[in-house]
Amino acid sequence: DCLQPELRRQTKTYSHMITDHYHYFHSGGECYHTRFDSWEFQRGQEGDVWHPLVNDPEIPEFKGKNRRAYWVNREFMNPERDEDYSTPQCFIKALDFLENNHEADNWHLHLECFDPHEPFACPTKYREMYNDTWDNRYHFDWPDYAPTEEDDDAIEHIRKSYAGTLTMADHWLGKLLDKMDALDMWKDTTVVLTTDHGHLLGEHGYWAKNYMFDYDKLTHIPLFVCSPEADPRRSSALTTTMDLMPTFMELHGGQNPSAVKAKSMVHLLNKEEDHNDAILYGYFGKDIGLTDGQYTYCRQALEGSTLYNHTANACNFSDFEKRDTLAKAELGVFMNHTHNIPHYRIKSKSRKHHNAPDHNLIFDITQDPEQATPIHDAELENKLASKMKDLLNENDAPECQYERMGL
């Protein structure tokens, strides 16, 4: 029930993807791009293994992450030229798409840029806008996924490098919006701008994401919708990324497939209404988070608990699953929403977030947006835990999730 094939099947919508998100083309991302009618892949982001170079490139003294491909790709670019970075290249391709297709109807453009993402690399002019005074004592644009150990100067340098990388992306996004002005596209085109997660730049003493408590800075992501039907305002409705698919389906005049549990946001474009009363979020195998817009609730897994990875594809994030892993896996139909298609069930271990306390964290984000003071309230926790269980039920969660969460 992928968006692009459903749009094509139901409404004959033409879909096109422009991206520098190289994970789609690795093991675990197989065939995602082929769901589109056409696609373009801009190379060189992060650790994209692109340019062939047998001998090692010259690598300066550095701190943080290091990938050979990053240094190889830099050998083949001018780091002071915007157009040598994949993010501007994505926007240039999008400008071409609008120029060639603005008079056509019934299309969906998926423009996915990796930036602002580490390594926070951009031409010097963008960092200078934020008065970056880093003395280059070592190369530093890619912090480790770890608690901060660097001094204040290094942290400030990364924050300004992030700001510069973001500003480069904003500059090229501006060109796209200008092109829409020039082509008079706003009267019949909807634009949605969002992202997948936040990134800590030393806040709470951490770099990056994934391993720590899922702070609001990581999970409360921006969503901008500009549509001919929309009134300019800020909505208080509680939405989630999964709501994007049914939204696009409705905008194109299609219907949600029966397996899709999320809800279209179109009704929010011109009126203030309720949407979700609570949503779940988190990472596979870690805590389960819940928010109702006022409280965030972090439910931790029981010590030593297990869960299962359900997959029809014998791949993980970066490679094929090992033979011994697959030899231990079960093969069958384990969940109701899999259309009776057999799949692998692979045992995995639960994990707690870094420095997890001995209790489940609750915060009132309306009164404590920095999530500095946890709430200890057994009655409130029971209420939030009950809602979490309801949402797991609604979304056909596998039995292991209830067991490992003590629900």
C-alpha cells in the first residue's frame, strides 16, 4: 500500500522523486525509488560511496566521525561552490521539473534533501554569516553519536556549521519558491515541507540522535502546508508523519487503502479541528513514546525483554542478514495486516536509552518545554499507559510489544 503505486492505480497521478538520500539505494532500501514513475539521484551526500579512488585521499587531523568516502568525494568537488553540493543539485533538478511540467496536471513531486544533516559541510560564506571563528585546530564537521566531550568553542563551531548548512538549503529552497511565483503555480499547487527528526547540537549534553531519551527537540518536527484551500495560521492539531499519505491521497481524489490507519489532514487546511488525540513514536527496540499534545510519556522496556523484527526482506539497514540470523528466524504469518503473506520473524533484544532512570519519564511540555523536570504521578501514568495500549491495539502491534512494555 505504498503511496505512489496507489496514486497511479486510483487517480493516474504521475510521481517523480528527486533525492540525495543514498540509503534508498543501499541494502534495506531496495526498490523504493522504482515505485515512482521516474526518479533522479544526486550523489555524494555523507558517506555515499561514489567516486572511484584506489589510493587513499589526504585526510587532515579530525575529530568525530570519519568515512573514507567522504574524503574521496571531497577530492572531486570545490567545497566553496554551492553547485558542487548535492542539496543545491536536488533543488536545481526540482527547478527543471517545474519548468518542464508546471502546465501539466495531476503530478506528485517528492523532493527529499538530506541537509541539514551531518557532516555539516557548506561553503565558508554561509558559516561566516554566523561569525564562525573556528581556528581549524582540527577538522570538525561530523560529531560522534555520543555525549559531548568537546569544549565550548568546538560546540559553537558545530552549531554555526549547522546553521550555515541549513542556510544553504534555505537559499536554494527560496529559488524553488521564486520559480513557483514566476510560473504562477500557487493557485493550483499544494506544497508540504517537513522532515524526519531533529538533531541535538550539544543540548542536554548530547550530539545527534537515536541513543538518548527522545526529547521533543528530536521528535516534535516542523510541518508547513501551503495550499490554495489553506488559511494562513498555526494549527494546534496533533499530527504525525504517517498522516501524509492519506493527505496526498485525498488531495489527488483517491481513497485510503484499508490497511492504512493514519488520517488525512486536509480538513485542517481551512478550519481548526481536532485530529489525533495522541500519537506513538520512538525507535525499534527502544522506548515507546506517547504524546497527547500536553504530556510526553516514555515507557521503557522491561529488563532483559525481547521483541521481533518482522520483515519480508532478508536485509537489514546496510547489508543482507547473516545466515545464522536467518537460520534462527521463524517463517510464517504473524500479524493480521500482512495480507496473509509469510514473512520472517527475527528475535531481537530491547534496549534502554542512554542514562535511563529507574522510572518512566513524563513531562508536561506546555509548562516545561525543555523537559527538565519529570512528573511523578501514578494516576497520570496509568492514564497515559492505558492510552498507549489502546494505540498499540489500534495499530495491530505484535504481541511482543505488550509483553516487553509490561502492558
